[in-house]
Amino acid sequence: MSFVEKRKRMRILFIGDVMGNSGQNMIEEYLPKLKRKFHPQATIVNAENATRGRGINEKVYKKILSLGADVITMGNHVWDNPEINEFIGSAKKMVRPANLPAGKVPGVGYTIMQINQQKLAVINMQGRVFMTPSDDPFAVATNLVEKLKKETDFIFVDFHAETTSEKQAFAWFFDGQVSAVVGTHTHVQTNDARVLPQGTAFLADVGMTGPYDGIIGMRRENVIERFLNQMPTRFEVDESGRQTLSGCLIDLTDDGTAKKIQTIQINADHPFED
């Protein structure tokens, strides 16, 4: 294989929902190590919970970029930290769900990275089942993919959704049209990483980066209490226990289809290996 042929291929590292200070700590410690180990051409981080478990502020946005992220994706908690309204308009490396009401909210739903001789489009979409209202992700993505295919075959989608069935349906619908559909939001990494028949890499949920001994990142005592008595309970990020990092690595061929997808976990039960 010639140097030119090698250069056309692309490797993407995607890190799942960064949760609070705990998640930021894991990014700070392990993202540089992961990049040295795997040499990705693009590093994407979902950070919609990065600031105290709800939304993101400008300081944390810039911090995650400084630690090695090329693009930051968001989700249904994008507006939870009011400070985002002060900087999202100038946050060129942040994408919020593209199917939020068109023309009614600030920010962008996709971005395009220049990587050597190639371009990578990164799209953020939000599901509708058991989620806050949004426009039809299938229809919005269809129009967006048609537009982006005129510019690049390398298209990555962070599909932020609650149900596995909606994520699977979205991936199968766009099989062969996009390079990868990777789910976020549920904070639990699924064991279904695969390349679909027409070449789209799929993982229902990449998992969470943050507290390892909480319940989807929150202090487990509070969550258990809610299940026991059904009373309103304040959920707080578990910042005192052990920590975890969840992600995936995707190898793309020169036509934008996926060759391989593998999951990544770093925690007490899955120690990092150089």
C-alpha cells in the first residue's frame, strides 16, 4: 500500500458522555494516552454533562479541547447550563443536535474537519422516543447527509437517544450513507459494536466517562432512594468514588465506509494498557 493510499484512510476516536469533574479528570489523564496509543486522525468527545453533570460552560469546553478533542458533541442537556448561550455562537468546534427547531436556537448541528487531504463531517442528532421534543431525526438527517455527501464520504453521527430500537433503526436506515452511527445518552456501554452490511459502523451506546460507582454517573444512594419511595430526589454527580472512561475506535476505508469498530473501557476492572 502506498503512502497516498494510507493517508486516505481515517481513524476516529470517540469518547462518551463526560460527566462532571470526575469525567474531566479521566479525559485529562487518559485522552493523551489514548491518542498516543491509537493515533486517531479525529477525536470526538460528547460533553453535554461535563459541567456539574448538566450542560457545559466555556471554561470546560476550552479545557476539553486543550486536552486533545477536535470536536465536542452535545445532546438533550445542551441548554441546562445557561452560560452556553454566551459562547455557543462562537464555539466552532461544538455541535448540538441538528434536529432542534431550525432557525430557532443558536449553535450548529454539524461541523466539517479538514484532515490532511480528507474532510470529516461530524453530525449530532437527538432521538424522539422518551426525549424532549425535537424535529424528526430521520428527515433532518436525510437532508443533511444528502448535502454533506457532495463534499465528503466521511460522515460520523453521534445519535443522542434513549431507546436502543430507535438507535438501531436510525443506523440501519442510514447504512451505507454514513460512516458511523454511535449512540450516546444512556451512559451504559452496550456490547453490540459492529459494521453493518453496507459499511456503517454502529454501537448503540458508547457509554459514559466519569463516576464508576454511581448510577449512570449520579450518587447511587439518591437514585436508590428515588426507586424505593418514588419521592422527588435531588440527583448529584458522584465525584468521590472510582472513575471510568468509555469510548470506541473506528477505522474507515478510503471510500468512507467502516472497516472496524472496537469499544474502549478504562476503569478498575479494565485497566489501561499502553
